[in-house]
Amino acid sequence: MVKDIFLHIGVHKTASTTIQNTLFNERLKLAEAGILYPEFKAGDISISNHSIPLYSLFREKPEKYHFNVSCGYTNSEAINTLHEEYGRQLRGQIKDFKGETLVISVEDISHLQKDELEKLRLYFLEMTHPGAGFKVVLMCRHPVSRFRSFLQASICNFGIPMNKAIEYHLLRNNLYSNLTTNFSEVFGRENISVIKYEDAVTNRYGPAGALLAGIDKDLPDKIKPDIVRENPTHTYETVALLDSVNRTFPQTLGYELHPERMVALNKLLADMPGQKFMLPKGLSKTVWEALAEDANWLCTKFLLPEYQFLDEDLKADADIWRGPTLDCLRNLIPGLSPEYRRIILRELLKQAMSRKNKVLFGKRITLLNFVLTHLKEIL
């Protein structure tokens, strides 16, 4: 019988996907140790991220949830059938489970309102046992580092122009205080714990090992989970080119770029060599001034060391647009659509001509020569 329910609630960009995939792959060993990490399915799709079923179950308009849209669950009948199937799957796994601990990893519930969280709490008590206890695990990350990761994902995975992504994420300056307040009122402040992302990634067994240690300090050594790393970083050059696509499409086509449109191009450019993506000049300081107070408030509340300023701006001497990058592009360009070719070549021209980018003179000449060899593509 389930006595303890651990809710790992993220937040986003704190290795949630790595944790989910690692635990999912180790769920048989976890079950032997008395830990249930449920598997859900939507049709033939196996789901390791519990956000997908649970956020859909408790958000106000599940037909607008991106996963449901991508799978065609866009009307009330389809959604109801899907939700009933999720419930049947969870109920069946709990019924067959002989241990006492249920682990749920569900970072998207950080977007739920307090009344929706209360419905989720009651749902799990109904599924397990009225006397089951909850433990909520939150991971925090340095605000500048997390912002940089979020900015990259917004541009590369969701087709959002950089300027809009910066504006949006800077406004989320009360994330941790709002989350802590909502979850404290629903689950109790005494039932919330916080792990620093920076500590979790140094764990011998990775972020999942850090999470398991919060359940039982000996559990990671019992399970010895193989770390499944996800969400590799993109280079500065990849992000710059994808951002140029994001900025162009709304202007030329009259609508925002949907995430699905980014998939093919993202895959093509994902492995392009280059410099690590860093923030535009001066943005680290702006992010720190906007978000540090909230992050350090959380650290103080949970007796963790406070964060110090971190400069993650692109350095003036960064060797961007190197030969290997341009060689990769030279091979990719013939396979791109005419629209994408024009956008990318125009962005290279802009990078060569703009003084703001501080590209060295010799590199400017190299970029200009590259563009000139493909001049007919942009005329």
C-alpha cells in the first residue's frame, strides 16, 4: 500500500527530463526497492514525463495542451477518453504494486493554480490511500544560468524570437516565492524540500540520484541508475540562425511560428559546431538584478547557500563563425528550402556587417566571402 507520495515538481531547466528518463529506465529496479515510478501511455506513445498526463488532467483547457494538440486530442470526447485511460493505467499499477512509495515527476504542475493543485492532491489520495503523506521536491538553479538555458530552449524548441523570450522570462521574477506559497497552502510547508541543481548534477548518479537520496540516502547505491542525459546545448551560431528564422516568419507569413515548424530545421542545425551559446552583452547583469532576489529568498528559506553573480555573457574574444561552422553550413545549405536559405544567408550578412557583434575584421571578410559565394540565393 502506498504510504508516501513524492512529487518532483521541477522547476523547468533543472534537469527534469534527465531525471524522468533515468527513473523511467530504472523503474523495474525501483519497484524491487519499493518505489513505483508509473508508466503512462497515450495510444502507442510511452510517457516518462508525468507532466503530460497530469497537467492535462488538471489544467483548465486540456484541449490546448501542446501534447494533446500534437496527438489530435482536441475535442471533449477525445480528452475524456484519454483522461479515463490515464486513470485506468495509474490505478492498475498502484493496485499491483507491493511497495510503499510512489514517485511522480511533473514539472508542468508548477503552472497550475491553487485550486487545481488541491484537485491533484485529492486525486492521488483517492488513487492510493486517504492517509498517504506527500513530499514535494523542488529544484532551483542559478538565475542567470537557468535564464540562459530557458532562452536557448525558447528560441530553438518553441520558435520564439529572442527579444520576446527575454522580455517574457524577465517578468517571471517571483517564480519561487509564488510556487512555495501555493504548494505550502496545499501540501504544507513542512512537506517541501529544495535541492540545488548545481549540487544535483555533481551527484555520482546524476540528478536522479540526488532525488532518490532525498527518499532514502542509501537508495542511489542500491539502484545505481544509469544517467540518461537529455537536452544538449546548442551553439551560439545555431541559436543565432534559428532566431533569425523566428524573427522572419511572423513578418513574412503573418502568424507566430509553431513549435512543429522548428523540428526539422532544429535537427539539421543541432550538431553544427561552434561556440557555446551565451547571453548577449550586458544581459547577465540585467537577469541577475531581476531574478536573484527571488532565487536567494528561496535559498534563505530552505537554509541553502545564496547564489552569487555569474557572468554568462558572450565574451568579446569568442571565436564565433569558425571554419568548421561554415563548412557545416556549406554542406547544409543546398538541402534547405529557398526560404530558409535566404534567411540564413541574410543573417550571416548581418553578422558580418553589424558592429554590435564585434566579429573580428578577418572573420567579417570570411563571412562576406561565404555569403558572396551564395549570392544568387538571396537576390
